[in-house]
Amino acid sequence: MRLRHGAHLAYCTNVHRGETWPETIAALERHTLPLRRRVAAGQPFAIGLRLGARAASELAESSNLDAFRRWLDRHDCYVFTINGFPFGSFHGTRVKEQVYAPDWSSPERLAYTCRLFELLAALAPRGGSASVSTVPGSFKRFVAEEPGRRDAIFRNLTDCGRFVASLSEKTEVDLHLGLEPEPCCLFETTDETVAFFAEWRESEPAADAEGLLRRVGVNYDCCHLAVEFESATASLDRLATAGLRLSKLHLSSALRVRPDADGRRALQAFVEPVYLHQVVARRSGETQALRRYQDLPDALADSTGTSADEEWRVHFHIPLHAAPHEPFRDTRDHLLAALDWLQAHPKACSHLEMETYTWEVLPPELRVPIDEQLAREYDWTLAALRERGLAEAGGAA
């Protein structure tokens, strides 16, 4: 939906199953349209579309694309952003570190992302802004094992940036790519993000570099940066000072717990075989001394040196409206601080997306029917936006 200051809010449809285009449109019919009637009756409704490589290829067929345009017009919906992070299957099978493959060193990632932009340019409202979010270059371990990937990543991002620039000029849509920092990835912290972009910029002629940075920026996921124990205000200030485009804000919340016996026992309910749940541990009084685990079972299996840990933060997206029961807490304070920052800088980012993709693997006490969860997340988010003057009383512009 449209917010104040030209901004848009959607939920990301990666919460729904769908690897083919018929499965994707079926999920929109089954879940998105009833939700649209419930939370945005009488208003244009924004869709944060998730398309894997197979669905994107099928949607690119002219008959499917024309039919989807008519569907959007008929239901007064529009697409302003696409989640291009997961290339392949995302539900019901082991995803884990393979969600980063193929990474930005591969021609497959480049071709897939360019196709998403072609689709977005055909779907997004003319004269507006439209974004694709993507992996942060690669997974750290992938590059550690093959250091040559780094140069290939820079080359492919340059090619993508140039493609997006050309497509933007042709279509009169302000298109931009958002690389999404995430724990244990090529860049996960704000410092690493700034350093990555600086290194990429140095690899390009000055004129090209500045043009590329208008088309390739950062998708700031509140869950991810909260897991890193970062301050939203300091992080967003740093990205802005570095001249990086804030392509999109992912409104998301992570799990916090003290890893004592009760905390560790309770965390067993969040161990599941589909997604990677990175853990960042902090010891009391050592705010800079962070220890990282690639997945939650790795952290739970490490009994040495963890008794002094003050807190663990777990990359497990939890519903925005639901405070978890003891011994857990959440990181909604980080999300709200990011909205406070946006209130002070209302033109800094116009794309906001709620992203709680973990519904199928949530413990039962946090899970309600998916349509109800989404409606409650809209209610919670719109209330927070209204408190900051970022949305009108009815949620529309």
C-alpha cells in the first residue's frame, strides 16, 4: 500500500510455497487477495513478489505476463519489489546454505537477476521506483574456499548495474538492486558492507562507479543487523554517509535468549532442517567480542566457553506482532529504531517490506493461521508507521 512521502509497504510472498508460476499465482489468489480485502479495502495494494528462477522464466512468457498485468489491474494491485534472494526451492526441503547458491560469482545469478528486472520493468507503475533484493555477494565459506569468486562477484555486479541503468532509462522506472547483509555471508556487518562497496567502487572508473551506486545499493534487513548486535541508527547513518543507496527496508525481527540451561532447552523448539539459523553470541561486558555459529545446532553443540555468554541472537524471523514467551525476547526494538531513523530521513528509503518467511517452521505457540499472521503483522506495522507520521490514519497516502 502507499504510505506518506512516496513510500510503499508490502509483505513478501516468500512466506507462501510456490516454485512455479502457476503455484505462485495460486498463492496470490488464495492468500493475498483475501488479505488485501481485509487490510486495504478501497486502496491500491502493493505486492512484494518472490520469484525463483523457474517461476521467473515461466512468467516471462508473454501470455503469462500479459495475464498477470490484467490480474493486477483487475484487483487494483501493483508490484514494486521482487525478492530475488532464493534462486531455487525455498519451502519444504533443505535450503540452509544453498539459499546463497548460485552466488554473484556465477553467470546464472546474473542472468536470473536481470530477468527479474525485465519482469519488474514490465509490471511496476511508470514513473516510480522498483527494486530487487538479492544475496550479499556470497556465503563467507564459499569465498574462503574459492577466493577467486570475489573478482567475479565484482564483475557480475558491474554488469548487472549497467543493465539496470540501461533498462531504467528505457522504461522510465527507477530500478535498483539491494544487496542484503546477512550473518556469515560475504558481508554481514555495516562495516563489512561499507568496505565491500568501497572495494567494488575502487575497481571501477570513477564515473562508472558513481553511476553504479545509483543502481546497486543495500537491502537493510532489521533481523540480520539486530542479530549482529548493531544499532539501527548508527548503522543507517553509516550507510548514508558512505553514499550507499538504501534500496529497501526489510521489517523483520529476530530471536534473543540468554543461553543458560533453560534458554538452551527452549531453543530446541527452533531447530529445524530447512533454513539456516545463524547465531551471534555476546559475552557480558564485551560488546565487541562476538562469536558466530553457522547454524543453531552448531551453537547448541558447543558447550565450551559459552557459560559466560550474556545473550545469543538467532537468525530466526519471528512474527512482528507476537512477543515470544520467556525465556525469549525479540529484536523489535531494532526495527522500531530503524523506523525512528526513517521518520527523521523520510526520503531515504521508499520501499518497506515485512518479511517473516518462517511460518511453516515456527514452533506451535508462535504459529497462527498464515492469513491471520499477515493481517496482524500489517496491523502492528501500520500502527508503528502512523505513530511516526509515516502513514496516514487509514494507511494510505
